[in-house]
Amino acid sequence: MEHIVSVENLSKDYETGFWKKKKVRALDGLSLSVSEGQIFGFLGGNGAGKTTTIKLLMRLLYPTEGSASILGQPIDSVSMHRQIGYCPENPYFYDYLTPVELFDYFGRLFDLDASKRKAKTGELLTKVGLEERDWKKQLRKFSKGMLQRVGLAQSLINEPRIVFLDEPMSGLDPIGRREIRELIAELPSKGTAVFMSTHILSDAEALCDEVAILSRGKLAAAGKLHDLLAESNDQPRFEIVVAGADAAKLRISIPNATEIEQRSGDTLVIANRDSDIEGILRAARDAGGSLISINPIRRSLEDLFVAQTKTD
Ligand SMILES: Nc1ncnc2c1ncn2[C@@H]1O[C@H](COP(=O)(O)OP(=O)(O)OP(=O)(O)O)[C@@H](O)[C@H]1O
Ligand SMILES: [Mg+2]
């Protein structure tokens, strides 16, 4: 499959301090690639370097080292930038414009004729769930969530082949998040791949085919979400619930179980491997207990994320 984004050994130092003498490495040797037709999740905690990476790709910042290409073209290609979309983190627009005026302006930038501009404005503002009564209101009166919707709609005006969304769900309430999630989910089928940064892991789990996890400017893990989760689940643990057992007795006879917990009359035992289950059940019976349930504990993206970002 063709890669529509390739990043090679990309690094960025910010120069800070009064004389700009002090260097802060925000991104450190990032390499990754994104395949056509997918939703790619770019994950990382606060300050991991997500926005820096996206700004480098948008040519809003210049890299200290490394290179990148989008749609097979170098990132300074003007013709490539006409075929992509970008919604910044906390989008900000000229306060005294209305959404209709803003979209007319962006439509002109992309050489759309008047009727196409009008049609596209209506289509996109409806799609992001902005009510018609707000279409002619000045943007200064908009809430954070409404501006986020305008930003998302703006990034799709040129029917981009790939859209870069920096924290697209920030500022949205739960219903808004679901609406925007549904909108993003259908973009690949309309010919628009998605590169989105987020620290909301449930959104990434619901939407993304592949992810990259960034930790302090470095790539901590990358790949298909399914594979990453399977890999971290290859040594499954089990949660065993037993009723009526004497927990003290149980504790002595099953040294292998790391955790035993009393929960409203029941005892919860964690088996660290499936070969431990047999012994735990025997011990539970000997301690006068009876089995209620055995359930595998699956690691979520959240566990994976915490494990990856904690290691360095
Ligand atoms: N203009 C700047 N000057 C100096 N340092 C900066 C600048 N912008 C970002 N940084 C630093 O670079 C690092 C990465 O920041 P970046 O904004 O890329 O992180 P992020 O992953 O987008 O975080 P968040 O989830 O909070 O948006 C941080 O340590 C940040 O303090
Ligand atoms: Mg950011």
C-alpha cells in the first residue's frame, strides 16, 4: 500500500530564553509512515510533541533535522498543500466574520465558483452540526466547541486527500464528541484519509486503524492498534471470583497469585498466567469457597499508553 505520509528522522529544537540560546528538543528523531485510506492516531500526553510534529508537516515550523513527505511530495510543495486539509488545536478565526463569510473566503482560496462555494458551505456546516441560525453570527460569539466544529468544516472545504486534525474533539461536550467521531469515521470512505492527534484514548480506540505513541518527543510504539493490543495481551491475566472462601487460608496456599482482594463477601484473585488457574481453584475449594467466575483481563489502549509513556 502506498504511504501518503512519510516522516524520516524528524527533530525539532525550540530556541528559548532571552538570547534564544537555550535549546529545547521537542521532537527527537521521529520516523513513521501512514498508509492510504486510513485513520491514523497520533497519541501522546501533554507536551509529547504532537502539535510540533503536525506544525512541521504543515510547514508552519522548520525542522532542525530530518525530512517528511505528504502524498509523495516534499512538504514545501504548494500543489500538495492544495490537496490536504488542516485543523489546528484550538482553531482561531477572525472574530468579526461569520461562518458563511469565512467559508466564502476559503472557497475563493481554492478557486471554487460562487455556486460551489455556497453549496459547500451549507453541506459542511450541516455536517459538523452547526445550526443554521448560527451560520450568519459573528465568530466572536461562538463557544469553544462551536469554533472546533467550524475549524473541522473548514479543513474539509477542498475535499482533501488527507486531513490533519490536531485534537479534533477538544472543547466538545459528550454528544458533540460522538457527532464529530461519526463524521471523522466516515471520511476514509469519502476519499479523505485522517491523521489525528489525540490524548483521548477512547476516541483513538473507536476510530483509528493504526497509531503511533509519542513520549517526550520520541516514538514509543507504532503499528496497527489491533496488533499492539494483542501483543500486550499475549500473556493474559485472569480475574477469579470466589464466594465463601477464607481469604487468609487462601493467601497462604496460593503464593503465585499476586493479588487477593476481599470484595463484599467474595474474594477476588488475579492469576498471572493460565497455568495458575488450576492451583487457585483447588486452593479456593480447600479454603471452603466456591467459584463464581473466571474472566480474562484484557489490556486496553489506556494500559498500553501508560506502559509506553512511563518507560523513559
Ligand atoms: N514555541 C515553543 N517554544 C518553546 N518550546 C515549545 C514551543 N512549543 C512547544 N514547546 C515545547 O515542546 C514540547 C512539545 O510541545 P507540543 O505542543 O508539540 O506537545 P503536544 O504533544 O501537542 O502537547 P498537548 O497535548 O499539550 O497539546 C513541550 O515540551 C513544549 O513545552
Ligand atoms: Mg498539542
